Amino acid sequence: MKNLPVLLIITPFYFLFFLNNYITAVNSSTPSYIPVDNIAMDCGSLTDNDSEDGRKWIKDEPSKFAQTQDQQANSPTKSNYASTAILQPNSGPKVPFSTARIFRSPFTYSFPVTPGPKFVRLYFYPAQYQDFDASKAYFHVKAGSFTLLKNFSANLVAKNLNQDSFMREFCINVAEPDQRLNLTFVPSSSDNYSYAFVNGIEIVSMPTDLYYGVEKGMHPPSFVAQNNQPFEISDNLALETIWRINMGGRSISAKDDTGMYRKWSDQGYSILVTDNHIPFNPRNVTKPIKYSKIKSYTAPDEVYQTALSMGNNMTYNSHHNFTCILPVDRGFNYLVRLHFCEFEDLITRVNDRSFGIYIGNQMAQPFFDVIDFSGGNGIPIYQDYVIDIHSKDNLSIDLHPNEKYSRYPDTILNGVEVFKISKNWNLAGPNPEPEHATPFSNATEKLKKKKKTTLFIGLGSATALLVIILCVVSLVVLWRAKKKKFYYNSYKGKSNRLSKASSLPEEICRRFSLSDIKTATNDFDDELVIGRGGFGNVFRGVIDDGSTVAVKRLNPGSSQGAREFVTEIEMLSQLRYVHLVSLIGYCDDNGEMILVYEYVANGTLRDHIYGSDNDPLPWRQRLEICVGAARGLHYLHAGVKNTIIHRDVKTTNILLDDNWVAKVSDFGLSRIGVSDTAVNTLVKGTFGYLDPEYARNQQLTEKSDVYSFGVVLFEVLCARKPVDAKLDHDQRNLAYWAQKCISEGTIQNIIDPFLMGKIAPECFKKFVEVAQSCVREQRIQRPTMHDVMEKLEFTLMLQEQADNAKEEINPDGVYSYPEVSFCESDRNIPSYDTSGLQSRTHLNSLDSDTSGLSFLSMESESNTANMSKSATSRSTTL
């Protein structure tokens, strides 16, 4: 990731492509958002005017929004003017750029608006107005307490953009019902030549969850390079739109947006880097878009009907990235929103196309699968990230194909939005340097240029550096002490588990009051209980924003679980991944210990295999769930900064959402470890899943999770408990019994009767091989979760390949497979060429619309078991 490829040279191919996109227009049938506040003011105009897109711009002379003007305005040399541009703009519309309001002294517009977030758009045409020289206009613009522009030169910006006119867009929240949105223009200098000006002002309401807060069902942005911790775009922040790009499509005008008058540029404005390789442009503008994950106003349909990808050169893709480089101002945090939608008929299943996401050359998401995250083909989704740009003038977005986990090693990107986040009430960046013709030449040269200047640091600089280092070290020590104090307070008593001074910020993990929880659960109504376990009961609840949640309550008065309670909060509040259950918040009032999770509709994996009235899951769906769970565990082991060992992997801790996507849950026993290094710890886990080597010597590694997951695989195959005391001695422990059957060549006799004739022989052999490798006695002989995940994905491909071949012969879908055995001599299974595998044209169970309520469960038998070395023999492994 450190060596960026050379910049893509726009070829005549691109010119033809852009021309085609401009000619193609798409009429969306999706209903638009209707803004409550919708003000468009043509500054300096004496009359109302209609713009080229038919929008009405109200006059500004006299202005009904003018509020204050500095007293110096009494001087004729300090008056404010409504003026007409001597030369009309050539590259932009006439409205609102033909007239301007010119300020020789501070001037404030005051707009009465409703509460909520607003788009604030300022339009500039730096031309000659009467006797005013455009190069003299340096000024500040403030919106309430926010500085939007400082010592701003519209003239330099226009030259830098190589455009006559331009617009700047900001997002500002108005909190109070009676508050007004004030915009103040202040010339930078008090001399007679300095002035400020503006050609047009827009104030447009936006939905409250579009960029601020979190849309229902979505996760908050991940702060890249800070352990991907959640970052809340709170109401007290302001944003500036830096980029809004329709990747692979035409530019979209304000009138073709979803009601908020946003403008989407085409990707010609970005710098695309793929080693001089021309990106592929999949597009299907007739594809119906299904908005089941996000709101229909998030972006125009066309954003999700067009895209850029790397193409079908698998050899090339496996060694390269798709990169987008965007110039930005250093010294700020940036919100990066990536829009995705799989609309190609070839991409319909999980693992068809998977890739990693890097923001600013740092890992943001190791495994991203659009189908997996969205739930199906034609369903749009977006992912938000926050990145700190402190030492460079560009932002890079890199997508890297996961060739090992994809049928088609490729990437896809439909749209990009980048917003600067206010810092200490400031959004203002520097003016561009006059000699740069475009905003990209500077970034390009800086990418190519090597540092040739030697820095000589004097004694004073060295001293200052030393002081800074000491301050940083002191802050780290204080932070660690505070964290240690948090843990100490967590364990010394139930009444003081999570003190008011808890280091967990509200945006990471919400702290609920007991009254909030009682309201959500109707005072712990027994009719809302959806699970019971050793920890306590799990209730279905509804919190204040209308979201359904799972509320897990420790039995009142119980002395068990305080450490696990804190561990779960610490662990899950740091983790956000599609195959991990998300923690929403906790309650620690009046002796109660309560955890609030996302609601997972289809309950536990075990509930759909045996022991309930649910229909058993089909084999292929079981495989998909196993793959998802393996991904979640692999993320814990290798996708986070510090390895996390789950320590309680089992079928009741693998939950299934309404799209049957697997989510690993219950982190109360989890430990932070070091990859490939054992951690000395007391033995904890669930009997039947417990790693025997860990049980004997109390040495915990990630291979202990691998062992437990191997038991899960046999449980999925055989549909029985990991330990059943009612059976004969040799059969009680599932892992032991399965290995015995494998050695005797009779494993086919103990599989779930529901699966008879439904498993392809080559898939069966591979699956049993993977499961057996996980439950080996010695951890050194077990695979990593990465290997397990990879082999299970291959196993799924084998089943799909066999099913496709059967379906060609039997279009009615009625077919069966012969019985097959597996023993030690079958381990040399040949490698299969998957390059020719064809994707199905419809989704399997991931497309299912399921009803019925389930839960995030606890299991009565699945609490914790503390075992000594001498008391344990053989037990039945992101």
C-alpha cells in the first residue's frame, strides 16, 4: 500500500465514455426528499429569477434577510453594494452569477429556519463589479460560531479550478426551535480596497440522519487508524463538502438529485490510479434499485446503476489496487462515504466479489463484500469512515481484490463523498497557490516529488521536540492509569462497576438509565423474554428512536458476571464488523448489569439445526453461515490491532439476522492476546467446546477458538449436542465420536438425517476434512482461522458447482447425491479449478424475507466452566 501506482492518463476512450454518459439521462421513479427549508437567494438581484433548471431564486434588493451591518457603513466609502457583473460567466449559469452583493464592512444575513441540519451553499463569480478588482476580495465567512472561510480569495480558487464560477457547500445543524441561521461576511482588511462578496446563497434542509447521527440499521463511521473506533458526526460539528463523485457515471445536476439540490460530478474530477490500466465501467441504468438497507434519498438511482471496477483480468487484478486520489486540506479529519451497489447479473452471491478497503493508506476494512453487507443484488449500501489527514495534501482510497475469497477477484465503487469535519469551530483551509492551474497538479507533483531538502534542527527545536515527547508520554501514562482505574472500579463491587467517570464516551457506547431500560422492556415484561441463560434473561425491547433491540439482564442479586459484563462492553464497543453482533449500550444503575445489543431476528444457529420447532436449514445455507462465522472469528484474530480470542465459540453464540447472515456474539469471556503466543489464564469456556490442550495447561491461544469452531462444524453436520450424557460412553462427546467414526470410515452414518442425499460427495469430504483438522489434539496441528475460512469458502464453491450441474440436468430442482464415506485415506483431495465457476442468477436464502421473532440468546448450559489442570481430560476451535 505504500507505493502508489502511477497516475492514470485520461485517454480518448475516456472522452467517448464521458460523452456517452452525458448524453444518457435517467429518470428515477424513486420519491425525492422534500426539504422543509428551501431558500435560494440571488444576491444583489432586484428581481426574482428562474435558473436554467427551473428553480426560482428570490431577489436580494431589498433583502428581507439582512439583519446587521457595521456602523462604518455610514461612510460612503464603506457602503455595501448590489452590483451586476460587467462580464457574464461563460462556464456557469447566469443565475445566480450575474449579480452580487458586495460588502465593504461586516454584514450579516439572518435566515429563520426550522431546527435540524441544513445545507448552506455559497456561490461565487469573481469578476469585475463596478470599480472592484476581483484580486482584492479577501474575506471571512462565518455561520454562527463556525468559521467557514478565512482570508478567502474566490479569485484564486476560480483560477485554481480553471472555472469562471463555483460553489462551496457546508452542512450546519440548527439546534434550537427559535434559533436563526446567521451568515456573516467580513472583509479581511479595513482598507478602502478590500471587500467581500457573494453571488448566491442557498439554505436547504436535509434529513436528520443523512450525514449527522446514524441511520437506523447502519453503524457509525469507523475512525481509521484508531482501532476503527466509532466516530459520531454529532450536531455540534460542521461539515464542508469537498468531493461528491458519481463513479462510472455522468455528472448529476442539482435538479436530478433526490430533492436536496446536491451536485454529483463525474469521476473525471478525481485522480484514478490503476497502473495505467483503464478501469472497467459496468452500468445498467434500467436496473431497479431496492432501498431496503438505506433511504431512497441517500443518492440518486444513477449513482447505484453505474460504477467503476478493475475489469475481468484476474491475473492483473490480483497484483494491483483500484485507487482514487483526492486533494484535500491537511490538518483536518474527513468523513469518507463510499457508495456500493452490485447491479451486474453475474454478481449475486456472497464471495462473488470481495475486496479490502484502505483509506489514507491504512486498513479500513479487510474483507468487504457488497452482497454480504447489503443483502443482495440491486440493493445499495454505503460505508462511512473518518480519517485524520495531518501531513499531506491528498486523500487516497484504495480497493484491493481478495483473490483468495472471490470467484471474481475485482472491486467495485459506485460513488464517493468526502466531507471536511470542523476542528475547533473552524473549517477554513488555505487559499490555493496562484501558479497552480488545477487542484490536482499540486497533489500529483507532491506524489511524484521526493524530498531533496535537508532539515537542520537547532538546539531550540530539539528542546521543543523533547518537551512535546514528554507531554505525549505523560498523556499516555495518564490514559493508561485512567483505564486501569476504570477496570479496578469495575470489579470492586456491583454498585461501582462502571462509575460516572467511565472512559467510554457516549458515541462509542451509550449509557442507558434503568428507567430507559424499563420503558424499553415494559418493566421487564415476561412476555418480552426471548431467551434465558446462566447470565439472566434476554428481552426484546424498543428504545427511544424506535429501534428494536435485545436487552440482556443479569439476574438481580447475582454475584456472577461482573468481570464478563465489563469485558463485553470493552470488547464490543471497539468492534464493528458485519459478522459480529454490535453493542448499542449498557446500564449499570441500582445494582443492575444490563447490556443492549442490536436485535438479531433469526436467533441462534442451534435453533435452526436441532432442539426447536424451526425447520432445519438446508445444507448450502448452513455452509454460508459457517463461512460468515469463520469470517467473524478471523476478523477477531487478524483484522484488529490486538488479537482477540473469543474463548466461548458455540452454536448458541452464532446468531442469524433477518438475511441469515451469521454474527458472532457474547464476548464476556474474550481475552486480548498476541498472535501465535499463548496467554496464561484460568480455563473458561463451555464444556464440549473446550480446547483440551488449553484445559490441561491453561495456555490460551487463538487455536482454542479454532478447536471450538471445529466442534461447531460437526454440530452443523450431525445436528446433535456437543455433549450428550444420555448416549453411550464413546458417543457422548461429539468431537471424540466424530473422529472415531472418521477413522472407522462411518462418519456418513452420524450426519443429520435431513441432509441425506443433499451433500455433494466432494463437498462432504472437504467439509469433514476441515472440521477434523480443527479438533486435533495439539494446537500446532490445527489450522488458523484464515485457513479454515478459506477452505470453507472453497467447500461452498464445490457444493454450488455440483448443484449447478445437477440443476442443468434436472431443471425442476429435484435431485439427490449418492451416499459417500470419509476416512483417513481420503485426505488427499485434489485441488479444484474454480476459475470457471458460474455464479447463480438468483440469491439463495440470503434473499429470504423472513418473519418471526428470535433473539440474542444466552443458554442455560453455556455459562462458564472453571476447570483446573488435573480435573480435565479430553473435551469435546476476523
